[in-house]
Amino acid sequence: MKTRILPKTFVTPIVVLASLMLLLLAVLRGGIGTPTVLAAVGVPGTYELSFCADGVPIGSTLFVGQELTLHAYVADSSGTPASSGYVVFQVCTRGGRAIPNDPQPSSACDVDHTASWVSLAFPKLTVDGTTCLGCLPAGPGNACLGYGVVQSTRTVGFRFKYFGQGSGIANGIATKDVTWILP
């Protein structure tokens, strides 16, 4: 019996198709582009989400009509601010990916699973502090994003995901709710 070698024009499409099928399987299982696969090797970090209203740091309550800025802070376990990596801010919503038009408390995403986390900004924001001009502190370890104004009373869940990308600090998530009240 003689071994038959298949022509290159026949083998190449089969290899490409098999590679695409494996990639699709990984995506469907959530294995591509998720923090579990992209887990940064590094020390545990400190991940803090805070808020500013009209440029002033606040707790978790602000008045209807005040502009909200999201503020992320990342440091290593000894308190040294992150010098690299990036954050992605997200809002809990039932409104879909295009327009987060029905924001919900974080419990709707994390406990009840009646809503989902939707990313607010692309491109990703680096933790160099340059985006925090209206919401101090700024500088290394900080990233900020303006959310805007809400015109009705409600509680909304926000979070940020930090991706260390060789910073020496592990990937992490911080979640916090903010409530708009009447003045």
C-alpha cells in the first residue's frame, strides 16, 4: 500500500477551518477575552471605586441633576499605586449594550441576574491619572470617567475591572452603588 500525500491546496483550508472551530469553541465557553484567561500574575491589589459629583468627591449619594464621575483607584497590597494596566468601567442595566437606558442596582446583576454589566467606555482607560482632572486625586493608580446626569431618583450599580498587563498587580474588580435623591 502506497501512502498518498494530499495536495497543499487541500490541506491548508482544513487546517484553517479546524483552527477557527477551536477558536469558536473557546469563545462560546467564555475562554477568550475574559479575565479568567487573561488573569494577571501578580500580587493581590487594592481596588477602590468612588464617585465625584460636579468635581467634588462624594460618598454614594448625590442629588438628581448632579453630574457623576466614576473614579477608580488601584494599588498593590503595600499601597503603591499601579503604574500601568487599564480599567473598564461598567454599569448594571437592563437596557442592552448599545444604550444603557435602564440602569439598575448592582444586586440586579450580581445577585438576581435580572440585568447585566455593560461597558461604558472604549478605549480602555489607563491608570495614569490623566483622565481624573475633574475628580481628585489624580496621578498614578487613578482612572476616571464622566457618567453624566440622572434626572430621577434611583440607585445604580457601577463597577470597574482592572487588567494589570504586567504591572505586577493581579486583575481585580470593584463594585459600588450610587443613589440619586431629590434635593
